[in-house]
Amino acid sequence: MVDLTLLRSFLAVHRTGSFTKAAALLSISQPAVTSQIRNLEQDLGQLLFLRTPRGAVPTESAHELARETGAHLDALEAALVRRKEPLDLSERTISLAGPAEVISVWMLPALADLIREGLRLRVTLGLTDELLDGLQVGLHDLVVATKQPRTAGIVATPLIDEEFSLVGSPEEARRIAPELIDALGPQALDHVPILSYAENLPIVRRYWMTVFQQRPDFSAQVVVPDLRAVLAAVKAGAGVSVLPAYLCAGELERGEIEVLHEPELRPLNTLFLAVRSGAATNGVLSSVHSHLLTKAGLCPLLNA
């Protein structure tokens, strides 16, 4: 059986990208962390990190191990803390920040049980870069980031994977057969209005480059900075868009919109749960952090 201390050190290195930062986070020496990672690699028979001048680069085996163990170890530590010291969730207000859609559709429902137990939240909606700036200076406690932060003093843990689909109304699906897109590629959509939440087509561009191996050579006909509004417009038949599966799962199940294309590989984007280094080690913030990671690990829709 693997020593949980080794797993704890492994997760610290994986989340900070550095043996030195992990040692500071765990309040142990850097050689001790290095020795623990080496012992874990020997136990597993797998290389977990590439040692480079830029830090510890996780291997694919490390990413898999972090996904499979991270939420469970966090939940275990949080449970032990609560049992040792009963926690009053109302003792401090947590500032949570992230994209409007993820906060609305997943984060707040995931925290509903803690809210009923007394958790106090203040929520800020916005774009990742500005929210991470706010996290660094103490304006926020937790940030859901759409990309992995590379900022000193911030630790980010993979939270959920977004899977993207090209979607349209049922009427649109009848006009654009999947076979047509397979045959013509994006040219099959030349005369269809494209809807996006930003002028630079971030999600649409990711889909086009992953599936069609080319950048979109058009501008969106409608730009609205809220994916829920994009979904509503697609459902009403205004055009097509690329949307995350978690956001439109209900509409797809009810047949209000349809997936227009089934590529061999759908684009994915990992969302990260970011905190200031050392901030999520105890108290209310630790409970919220662990709770969200556990909920993410138990949610098949977001980790399919």
C-alpha cells in the first residue's frame, strides 16, 4: 500500500510545478520532497516528473494519478480536520470568482449543501486573467480559471474538463447533415450564422483547429459575452455555435438543440481551481476547496 504522505507530496509538486514550492507548502525540506517523489516513483514503477531548469514537468502518468487521487485525498484531509476541530462555516466569507456560466450552472449548485450549513459566499463573475490578478492581491479566495495559471504564489488544481460540441437547432440539423460536414468540412457552414461569446471566437477557434485543422476565416454574426445567451439564440434558431457539454446537456436531452457533427476527437479544455499558495490548508477555505474537488471527481457529466 502506498504511503499517503507520498501522495500528499506528489500532489503538492503536481499543483505547484516545483519541488521547492511544494516543500514550502508542506513545511518540509526540499530534499525530503525529492526523496518522497523518488520513493513513490519506485513504488509505482513509473516516472512522474521530468526534472527541468523550469521546474517539475508532470508526465502523463502523473496527470492520471492526480486526477484519480487528488479529490479523494483532499476530501480525506478535510474530513479529518472537521472531525478534529468542528468547523463553523459561517466564521468567514469566501470570495469565489470565475466565468459566469460555470459559476451559475455548476459551482453554486455544487456548494448548495455547504451553503445550507452556513457557508457565506460573495461571487465575482469575469474573465480569467483579471480574476487571477485579483486572487494574487487578495481580492478573491478561489478562482475557477479557464487556463492553468503561471503566476508565482498561485497554486492551481485541475477541476473539470469541458467538452465542446458544434450545435444548432433541430431545423438547422435537418439543413446541415453530419455527412455534409464530413465531406466539405467547415465549408458546409459557409452560409450559416455563427454565434460567439467573443470577437476572437475562442471556443469556435479551438473547435475549428482541433476538428478541421484550420483557423476560422470568418467573423461571428452575433457576439454576446455570455454562453447562456448564445445557447438561447442557438435554441431559437438564430444560428450555430460551439458550446461546452455541461451547459447544453438539458437542451440536448430534450431535443431542443442537436449536435451537428460527431468528430473522432472533440476539443477539451481543462478548468482549474486556483488559490494563493498555502491558503487552502485549513479552515473554511480548505473545506470549500476540498468540497469542490470532490464534487468534480464525482460528476460524470463533467468528466466523461
